[in-house]
Amino acid sequence: MKIGVLCSLVRKEEKLLFDAFRARGLDFVRLDDRELILDLHQREWDFDVILERCINHSRALHTLRYFADCGVRTVNTYEVANTCGDKLLTTLALIRDKVPTPPVLVAHTPESALAAIADS
């Protein structure tokens, strides 16, 4: 199995993951999202899975979508990263799945935000 680890900074958690991969004899390659160049017409990759550990959310989303479209499994998926990286989408998913959440109001302008505060 060959693992691509998509990240920019190698923090303590990534070092621990790399150590665990080495201890298990797993083949992995660090893919620095700051240096990665994606040819959107290149569809073949020598990875069984991409593990996403990016700090930059938009680079993570774009790269996850690309690898998924190329048929490479990703952890997490584009859909999961997109939902969990957006407070509104996360809250909607929690409410949809009947997870108790505090009251939530969404306002798109300063005026509607003030009105929401006044009404609550």
C-alpha cells in the first residue's frame, strides 16, 4: 500500500503518523500542498490512499476533489472536509441527523444580524 500524506507544515501529529507508518513498514510520500502542482489532465497516480492533513482548507478541498476524481481514495473525503470545514454546513448536518445543538440563527447582513439579536 502506498499512502500520500497531503500537508504543508509537519507538526507533531504528522511526525507521529510518519513514525507509525514506518513502524508498520508502510510506504508513504509527503505531498506538500504549497509545492504540489496538479495537472488536471493527469489521471493516474501511484497512491492507494491520500491522507489529508492540510492547514489551508481551500487547498485541501481542491486537492481532495482532484484525487477523488482520479479514483484515488481519500481520508477524509471531499464531502466530509467540505461539510466539516464550514460551520453552517456542519450545523445543518448535525440538525438533519438529530444531534442536539444550541439554537442557531443565520443572518447575512449587519442589519439582519441586529434584528436577529433583538428578536432572540
